[in-house]
Amino acid sequence: ICCKESHFPSWQAQYFSTKEIDRCHPCQIPKQLDNFMESLIFLHGQSFNSKKWEELGTLALLSENGYRAIAIDLPGENKLSSTVETAQGRVAFLQQVFKELGLQQPVLISSSMSGRYSIPFLLASGEQLKGFVPIAPVGTKDFTTQQYQQVKIPTLIIYGERDTGLGTQSLQSLQQIPKSRVVMLLGAGHACYLDKPQEFHKALLNFLGELK
């Protein structure tokens, strides 16, 4: 899948497999820019895969704005091994992903089901992230207020106005993070980034700008 990028030379979204990663959709960037571009890694919800972030235009938009954006496929239910059946195993999985992709302090964007990976990682290894963007993730109630209060990285909590389930439930826990702020997308449901992509992208880019 090839894409054209407006400011830099052309880049290409590539697919590759490793022992740890089912499939990745990284937006490649010019090698000479690697040293000073921020990296972002996207995790998907249960009904989707990594390609959804490409179809939404998120990866291309971020590349155009000077970021290295990567979306990965999480292990499917029929492929789950014992290594990702525990929170510790899922933390180790993401650490291996970061290592294989050469990511140093990326911003982690996590929606819905992928909270099973991102929330334990945030609380166990948050120092490996530059920022965190949870989008109504699952699993937030499994941890204590004290654990969230110990998170030190900037966090952008995004949820849809009509998501009265996971959206509001996860908000109660995540807003305990000291450096967090909240963006509610008006009229949006659980997959708020699909309902309101422009508003989602604007909020994300604003947050990334604040991290510089």
C-alpha cells in the first residue's frame, strides 16, 4: 500500500511479521529524519485491526505532520498464547514490540479492548512512554486510584459523548492521572475516532504539539 506524503519524499506503508507481532502497518519516514521525529504506536479495538488506522487517514496525517506513526495487530483470540494471557505477559509483549520496531519513548494510543495491553503497560512501564492517549479502554477498574496517581506522563483521555459504558467508566479511573486532560467528542459513540475523525485528529495533534 503506497501513499504520497506532502512535505517529505514519498513513504510507504509496509507489512511485516515477527514472532511477536501478527502484522504491522508502519508508515515509513525518510531515514534522515528518524533522529528528531516523535514516534506513535496505535493499538486497535476488538472489532478492528491495525488497518483501521490507515483507512481512517490517521497514519498518513501524522506522517504529513512530521511524526512516525505505526499501528500493530494485537494477537487474535485464536492465536493467543500463554505469554499474553496475563497482564505481565501483555506488558512483555509491548516491550518486545517496542524493541523490534526501535521505538524509544513513543506516544501510545489505545482504544477499547487494547486497554488489556496498554493499561498494565502504563502502570508497570510508563517511563518508557512520552505520552498516553486512551480511548475508552477496557480494564481500568482492575487497578487502584493510587496506581493511577503515580503515573507521571502526560495523558489525553478521549471518549465519545454517547459512550455511557466504557467511556464514562474508564474516565473515572483515568482522570486520577495527575497530568491528564479530557476531550469528549460531542455526538460520538464508543468508537468516537470513527464517528468524529476530524475532531479526534485535531485533539491528537494538539496534544502532540504540547509534548514537544
